Amino acid sequence: LEYPPYCSQALPAGGSIVELTVRAFATQGHVAHVDFLPWARVRAELRNGNYQGALALWPQEIIEEQLIASRPLFYSQLGFFVRHSKPVPFQHLSELRGQRVGVVRGYGYPPQLLRSGFSAEEAVDDISNLRKLAAGRFDLVLLEQQVGLHLLSREPALQKSLAWQGQTLARIPLFVGFAPPKPGRPDWAGVYAQGLSALFANGEYLRILQKHSQAIP
């Protein structure tokens, strides 16, 4: 998925999770082929058996797609982005009833957040939601903090008008998810786990995170 700063076509080596994944498989003698697709397409391709895994995924997405999760690679701080000119202070999510909140179609948001009473409106991706927020079409956007800050850093006009609201609503682990192994086929989740262990052992895991300026989870 396009999920910068963790994975993106625009980042060196595809981002930290992509580089970790490619290198983990390489330690086990495998070449990982990574394609970037919209989330709805990823789900369809997984269900059709055209891919053996997907990254980066939240727990709800792992459950919905019946995948085998890797160890957590990072943790997302999920919360709201708002307009500087129109902050939305609150103590409890129930106070947001009637507020228009931008979400991405098909993302595995924690169900308790979506049931809290605000009006969730879908778009195709996070940057579309931020642009709609700046244009006043949403009151808030539900988004992972580092992803939102990264996207805003690439669009100065948005960065001037939007900000992280300040409250973390959920701390969500990010995984690589793998399809269950088929008879006679490799257990790719197991191969990946062995590869990550090898990267830890030889120090490459930490070097990759330092290269991408990210902390070890």
C-alpha cells in the first residue's frame, strides 16, 4: 500500500517496511516482488490468490482477509487532522456526533471508533481526505499521525492550513500479512519470520531503520 513514511513508491527502496521485507526474504534465498496497488485492489488480488502477502496492514485488515500476521514492525498513532482555522476540541468521541470525518474506503479502522457517533465519509486515499479537509468538505480526517505529517510535508499549501489534532485515539501495530500456505507450497509467513530474525542477528534490521530515520518498535 501507499503508506508513507513506511512504504511508498516515492521513497528510497520503497520505504522501511518494503526494504525490511525484501531483505528478509533475500536472507532466505528468495526474491520478493513488490507491487503498489490501491487497498481495494489489494484485497481483490489476495482473495484471487494472485499475491502471497500484503503490507502494511492493521490488525482488523489481517482478520478480515484471514491472513497470517508477521511480528509488529511499527505502531501507528491513529487520530484526527483538523484545520488550523477550525479546531475541534473534545474529551469523548461521543461529542463528535454529527461531525463529518474523512476515512479511506476499505481501511480496517478499529470498529469502536467508527461506532462512536461521528459521520464517516469515504474517499479513495489519505491525501484526498486531507485536500477535502482543507477545502472545508470535512470537519476532521481520521489518519495515522506519521502518515499525515509526511503527506503534508509534500504539499506546503496543505501544511499551512492543516494540523494533527493532538490526541492519539488508538496505537495500532503494522504487519505484513500472508495468505495461509497451500499444500506443497512454502510457508511464506514462516520464511519471513526467519528472515527478520536473520536481519536482527546481523544488525541489518537496525541499519535499515536508521537509514529511514525510524525507531525500532
